[in-house]
Amino acid sequence: MPVASIAFQSGFVRGLSGSPAECLAVLAVEGDSMLPTLAHGDQILIDTNESHPSHDGIYVLRVDDALLVKRLSLNPATRRLTIRSDNDAYPTWPDCDPAAISVIGRVVWMGRKLG
């Protein structure tokens, strides 16, 4: 159930994603695993139509009952994924089977409070 909403101009959203508005979701980042790219409290826009990674990018994953924001890289030869945090203090998971990973969607935009 949504707890809040953010308004975007339709032309702006179309430039970010070709998906319909109902396939987009906003999530607040928690933690520091994606620093310096994403910080705790940043707002991210997720395209849930992109739940099967076909190219590298930042994605939201479901692991047990938690949502994780991670960078995914697809090996073009093996079609397997590397999952990593941008913060080197966190582990990298190489050679993952995409079928074993629950991908919610790809991050297409981020917003941050200044000050």
C-alpha cells in the first residue's frame, strides 16, 4: 500500500522510461551500501517492467523480506550476474544465476535532499 506519492511531469517520465506509470514505483534508499552513488534517504524511481536484467545497471532486488539496491552486471558470454555494492565495504557476489534472483526493477532516476 503506498505511503506517499511524488508528482512527475509525464514528458519527464517518458524520457526516463517507456513503461506506463503503473509500472513505476518510488522507494527511499536505506543504508550506505551504494555510497557514493546513492545515499541513505535518497528517493529512487524504479521501472518494474525491467525485472529481467538485460543490461548493466542499478536494480532493486528482493532477498527474503528485504529490498536491496545493488549494481548488476550481466556477463554476455555466460548470461550470469555479478551483484555488487558501490561501497567497497560490502561484499560482491559474482557468477549468480539470474533465475535464482528476485529482481523488482531497474532504478531509472534518483533524487536527493540538499543541505
